Amino acid sequence: MEVTDTTKQTINIKGFILAITGAILFSTKAIIVKKAFSEVKVDALTLLTIRMIFSLPFYLVAAYLVSSKESNIKLTSRQWSILLFLGLFGYYLSSLFDFIGLQYISAGLERLILFLYPTFAVLINALVYRQKIQRNQLIALILTYMGIGLAFMGELQIDAGNEQFFWGSFLIFLCSITFAIYLVGSGRIISEVGASKFTAYAMLSATLGVFTHFVIRGKWDVVQQSSNLWWYGVLLAIAATVLPTFLTSNAIKRIGSSNAAIISSIGPVSTILQAHYFLGEKIFTEQLIGTALVLSGVLLLAWKEKKI
């Protein structure tokens, strides 16, 4: 009995660490994108395409490794359909909305709006799959979103003079919805196909969507305008895409999509600090108070997990 409890606790702690690490790495994405926009003057779709070019080899290798195992079980047509849908609708669209929105608003605000997605993920699980919202999840959500809401209001006062402010905010809001769908769907299908296979195949389908969009648009010369653009693509691919997607998928496998979504609320804190240091974005009182509330929610969930 004691061995079982210890094992369960270890698994939960590992899932918590994986989710935290994935969230921090994901949070570097906004910083890299904003730096690229300011230094290279690249458009959102081109930068997203270069990101996926450098991500593609990793996912191809991962797909080959998981499919070549003797224990590999071929996907059913239903599973293929779900993977394609989640990759295209969940990740391709959310990435596109995100990159375009980042052209108009700050990195700190982008992360705050984006982190509405844990709310959507928990609500989708509750409404669609009848998954009961636990008390610790509810308290963590309340604390987390009180913090995010407070920081958002402070940011709104500073940046409201921007003509594209609300359009950029709306695009990030759409990103949070599509990413929540991706997160919830992944929580269901990962238990059937495995975290590595899901991540590889879903990201390959998202890459297909990005490449198709880029080809249809037809502006080929933009990828040759600066050598620095390719370095930003490498950073986005490895640090902000490949590593965090695999870490997050494995975290979902261990602790579930709702808990992974709530733990990932540490992301705004990480982005705000990085945006201040690397981009010169201001840190204001509402952000500091909001950060404390977000951390309280994350730590509450971590403490509850350790008690299981």
C-alpha cells in the first residue's frame, strides 16, 4: 500500500515538473517573436513557417521512431482523423492567431490573454465530458484568473492608445480557444496512442497546414531578406516548440489536461519577467499583485498533488 502511494506521488510530482518546464519554455516564444518583428521586420506567417521548417525534422524522427517499434499499433481511421483535426484546428490555427496578434500587442499582454485557455479547457472537460471540477482546481482557477485579470486591466490602461490593440487582443483570445480545444482533445487521445506518437503526428499535421498556407500566399522572397531570420526560426523551433510540446504531452499523460492547463498558468509570470528584461516592457503594480495570485494558485495545486 505504501509503495503504491509513493509511486503515485512520484508520478504526480514528475508531471508537475514537466508541465512547469513546458510552460516556461512556451513562454519564451512571445519574446523571440517580438524580437524578430522588431529586428528583422518579418510578417507573422513567414516567421511561423520558418519556425515549422526547423521543427519538422524533430517530429519526422519522432514519428519514425514510435512507428518503427515492434510494439507499435497502427492508428485507426478515427484516431487519424482526431490527430489531423487537433493538429490543424488546434495547433496551426492557434499559432497563426498568436503570431498575428503579437504584431499588435505586448508580449506580457499576449501571455495574459492566452492564459484564458485553462478556463476553457476545464469548462470543456466539465461540459462536454462531464468531468467534475475538483475543489482544489476551482480554488486554483479563481486565484489564477484573479491575478491574470488584475494584470490585464493594468496593461489595458497603458496600451489602450494602440489603434490595433483590441484587434490583436481578439486574435489572442481566439488563440486561447483553439489551443484549449487542442489541449482537451490531446488529453483524450494521448491515452489511446501515447504521448510521443500524438505529439509527432499532430505537429506534423499542423506543419502541413502552415506550409500549405504559405505556398498558397505565394510570397517566397520574404524568407531571403535576412540571415538573422533563420536564427530566430531555430530558437522558436527548438526552445519554444519541440521541447515544450513533448514536455507538455507527457505532463498531460501523467496528471491530466485540466491540471496541466492550470499548472501552466506560471507562463504569464515567466513572460512578463522575460519581456521586461529582453524587450524593455514595463512591470507595474497590477502585474506584481497579479503575479502573486497566479503563483498562489499554482503552488496550491502542487501542494494538493503532493498530498495524493
